[in-house]
Amino acid sequence: MDGTSEKPNLEELKLQTKNGQPEQWTKEHPETIIPPENLRECGPEIAELELALLEFESTHPLTELLSITELTSKEAPNNLIRESAKQALIPLVVKLTELKQKTNITSDKYRELKIKYLKLSRAVGIINNNQVHHNR
């Protein structure tokens, strides 16, 4: 980069890219693979996540979240219903990621839990052009 812009251009990104990821990202976030014999037993953590998913849904009614369809990015932090649900998603996705990376969870069970998580995440939605999209 020439120092005049904050974003690298396409050619610079191509030069930085190795195996589909920028080299800097790979250096800062090395992928650690845990040998299968060192993975934690997934059962208790699955139960914990399933309970947390149920608690989320009882605390943050999906019908109310789905009814939020118009919202600007500036207004979003002031929408207490959506903002509290958005913040409550963070530990859920962290736990889901840990389950996949650090336990002996099967791919089928992981997929099942991810589908449940995505249902909640989509209820919160993504803001784009002052619209809350619940289908992404």
C-alpha cells in the first residue's frame, strides 16, 4: 500500500493471500488442531448449549424480534429488544465454535445445533439499507 488509503487494493490482497486467507490473519490467528484423543467429551457442553438456546428463546421472543423490520444502524443500539438479543447471541456462537473445535461432537449433532443457533440469529437479523433482514 502507498499509505494514502486504509484499504488495500485488489492486487495487494492477491499478493497477501495464501490458501484463501491473508497471511497477516493466518499469522495472528493460527489454526490449532487438537488430536482426536485430546478432544473433550461433548455431552455436558451440548446440554449446556441446548439449555442456553432455550433460555435465549424464552428471554428474547422470536416473534418480537422478527417484527422489527425497519431500523437504521444508528437507531439499532437504542432498540433494547434487538440489541439485548444481539448481545446474547455472542456467547452462544462462542460455545458453538468451541464445541466444534475442542470436543468430540459429531458433524450431525453440530449441524443440528448450528441450525438452532441460526434460527435465533436470523430472528435478530442483519441491518442493511435501514431494513432488518431475517433471512440471511
